[in-house]
Amino acid sequence: MAIRQSETMGQHIKQSHTQNQGLTRALSFFDVICLGINSVVGAGIFLLPGQLCSLAGDAALWVFPMCGVLCFIISLCFAEMGGMYNKTGGAYLYAREAFGPFAGFLVGWMMWLSSIIGWASVASGFGLYLGYFLPTENGWLSKSIIAILIVGLSAINFFGVKPGARTINFFTVGKLLSLLIFIGVGFFFIHGNNLSSPPFNKGGQGGFPGGNFNAAAVMALYAYTGFEFVVVPAEEMRHPQRDIPRVLLFVLLLATGLYIVIQIVATGTFPGLAASDKPLADAARYFMGTAGGVIIGAGALLSIGGSNAGIALTSPRSLYVLSADGFFPKIFSKIHPKYHTPYLAIIVNTALTLLLSLTGSFKYLVAASVMVSILQYIPTCLAVVVLRRYKPELERNYRIPGGYCIPVLALAICGWLICHVELEVITATVVAILVSLPFYFLRR
């Protein structure tokens, strides 16, 4: 009976994907690169350097190199899986193909939550940098601008994937330019004394490997989360199996290099880094004057706005694919006849993101975003092992070298990260999973 139900469910899913859903392959290789950069390089690097310095002290300079290595190992698993499939879904699709509909549903549910929480956290970060330009008492004005940003980006994506991609491309150029200005000018103002303290001299109170360093590493992971969404709109890419592995590896290497240099410049130029909630703008104002703070503050808004644009494009696709496969009402997988976008999924995600961004705190949203991202990494890493063993005939445009060593190491990394997530966040995640179960069993 269980086998028969599983086969029936699998046939239904395959039929839903073989039907022409109206999505168009409009994203070029350059569009996918910009989508990747926007998905990763965004709010995190503009908001976290100060908090990392506060948590890890002298060892803060080592946080991004370590996280870069950890995320690169995990991204190799996404690169292999992305080189195998050309359908919309990302981690949901990989879990479903490797472990069946129930595992796929749970991962898809977490992906959808992750996209909404991630978007809300990035929008909240946009509000923090707005404070650099607005009067001190700006609560209502800041929230109004955040609401306009979310609704405006959703409207752009409503009218087609290509306008959304062009918006992302614009923000990408703006964010990279501002970060390069910060690095290029700030490099000449670094004081060696700020960087001269031995990084491992405090044990558990700030040096490696201490509890505060571990907490900083989990928080820094937020600056990397987002690469997993590059694979989601594969069905709207021209050459997804070729482009996804290349883009993932390039973006992670670029992001890690940028983050390391930016943390060095910020730490070496600005003594008050640990106390700043707008660290790059405050550091730029410290060594470049008011004009420098304005330039980097504006660049931060461009960068965080770009991250919003990237999530606005990918986020509704998670709801769309769950609906297309029958887990949610079919209405959410409806494609607009003119613009070829999942317009009802876009409207639902916009409403939920607005609610969360205007009510949740940035710090809690960051922790929740990291946790639900890790729950996408684990099944993807496992899927590499399972599909190599049971479906070796599937064509792979990229194959991780070293046999099973990298996927197993990636799983160990995910386990280590979960062990250092706050208990409240883990509890909330378990509750979110339990809430999802009625949707699956009602579908059956």
C-alpha cells in the first residue's frame, strides 16, 4: 500500500512538471551571476562586522575565512545537484528525487519559510541603514519605506522575470562599486595596532576556539546564506545545468575574498567597530569624513536593496513549486498569461514578508534564517550520496572530486552549526515543521 501511494504521488508530481506551466527561460549567464552575487553579498557584510567584532574580539578576522571554507564545501554539493536538474525547486527538488515526496515536502516547506524570513531580515537591515539618513525619530517613516521597497520589487517581478533580473543587475553594479570604494580608500588608513593582537589569545572569551567565536561563526553564516536560492529558478534559466555549478563556485569565492578584506579594513580603521550597528558607514565616516559615510551608506542601501530584489525573484518560486506538485492549493501555481510569472505566489509572499519585516527584530530574523538554511543544506548533501549510489546513470555536468569525502564533511559541518544555534530558534523551527504536517497528509 505504501509503495503504491508513493508511486501514485510520484506520477502526479512528474505530470505536474511535464505540463507546460508557462515559465520562460529568460535568464542569461550574466543574469544568473548577478542573481548569485545579490543572493549572497547583501545585508550581511554591511551589518555584521561590528557584531562579529563584539562577539569574537581579536578572532573576528578569522570568522569569514572559516565560514567561507565551510560554505564552499557545502556549495559543492549544490553545484553537483544543480548540474543534474533543469527544473524549478532547488533543494526541494533534490530531496524529493533522492528520498521521496515526504522529505521533499518538508525541505520545500523550510525553503519557503527560509525565503520569507530571509527577505524579512534583509528588509529589516535596509531599515537600519535608512537610519543613517533619516531623523532620529524615524520609526514610522523607516517602516513606510521598507513597505514601499517590498511592494515595489514584488510589482517589478510580477511583470516578468526579465525586468526582475535587470533590477538585480543594476543593484549588483551599485553594491560592488561601493564595497570597492570602501576597500580601496580604507586600505590606506589601516592602523597596524588595531590588527596586531594575537588572534588566539583569549580562549573561550573571544579567541579560537571559544564559545563566542562559535556564536560569531553561526552569525557570519548569514552573510553567506542565499547561495542555495541560486538553484531555485532553474526552469527560467537558459542553460541551468551548465551555469549553476560555475556561478555557485564563483560567487562563494568572490564573496569570501570581499568579506575577508572588508573585515580587515573595518577593524583596522575604526576603533569603535564593536559598538556600531552600521559598521561600514560609520567606519567610512571615520576615515573619509561625512562624504565617505554618505557614499558607503548609499552603497549599503543599494546592496541591501539588491538582496531584496534577488529574494523577491526567487522567493515566490518556492511556494509555486509546492503548489504545482499539489502540496498547496493549485491556485498558487497559476502563471500569469501575459507576464509568465507565478503572480499569486508573488502576492502571498509579499504579504507575509511585509508582516514579518515590520514586526520581527533583525537579530532574531538572522538566527532563524540561518537555521532554516541549514535544514536545506543537509538533504542536499545527503542527496549527492544517495543519487550517486542509486542513480549513477543521471548525467552530471559537475562531479565533486574525492568520492564521498566532501558530502560527508559537509554533513559534519551542518551538524556542528546546528549545535551552536540558540535553543529558542531550534524550538521555533521544530514547531514550524509540525505546523506543516497537516498540509502533507491532507494532500494524501
